[in-house]
Amino acid sequence: MCITKIRKDGRRLFYEEGGKRVPIERIITAPSWDELERKGVALPFDFRDELDVEWAGHPNWYFRISKYSIPY
């Protein structure tokens, strides 16, 4: 999905498919925000807005997990 095709309505984000608005519930934070800014891509929303979406890390990203948090 092209990030420029996303539309904002209040706190919700949507894209259009087959003439119907489809709500977006989760965004994988894979876009390179600095690259979008450098290329002058105008986004139809501000990623810093309070939005009703879940921001998920990319599945290929690795995080350090402490021994303390593993049981939880």
C-alpha cells in the first residue's frame, strides 16, 4: 500500500479498495521517515497525530530482551 493513498478522517486512517473505504488498524513502521521528508513526499496525515492505529515494529527488527522480562 502506498502511504500517499492513505486518507485521514478524524482519528481514523483509511485506504480505498474497489470504491470502498477500508479502515487501517495497524501500521508496520517500515517507511523511512527521513527519506520521505528528503524526497518531499506530502503525507495526508502526520504520523505524530493521535490516531486510532497500532504502530507495530517490522517483523525483521530485533530487540534486546532482558532475562527479567522473558517470563512475562
